[in-house]
Amino acid sequence: MDLKPFQIPAVRPEAVDVPLPQLVAEAKALALREAYRHRPEPFEAEFAQLACDCPDACSCAADYPGFAEWIAAREAANRQVRKALKGAL
């Protein structure tokens, strides 16, 4: 077979053929890896239950008046500084 430098030889079917048992094993392994990756945290339910069991230990926006406005002011100041620095570069 005479190939030019930019040509790639055709792949032989026997070079890419995978036996069925190997294919099944690889598919099962992939499924197990995906299932493990998406499993929930072991104590997720118990942690969520803490907020219900101890409402006095949890806080809400009413417990910190003015906090949302303070955060908004800090974010606005941060944006101004970044804009000024970006313009200086």
C-alpha cells in the first residue's frame, strides 16, 4: 500500500473488534463508576434534620437586620475597585 505523508491507513476490523464479554464488563464498570460518582453524602439526611431539630441554632435574615444591604454595598465597592483596576491596566 502506497500512502502519501498526510494519509492514514484504514483501520482493520479485527483491530477494533472487542469480544462481547469484555464489552459487557467495561459497560458494567462504567455504570458502577457513574453510580458511585453520583451517590449522596453519607450524612446528608442527618445534617438536614439538624435544622428541624434545633431551630434556635439556625438563623434567618430577620436575625441580622441590614446584613443584605451591607453585602450589597460590599459587592458594589468590589465591582468599582475591579473596574478601576481593569482600566488602569
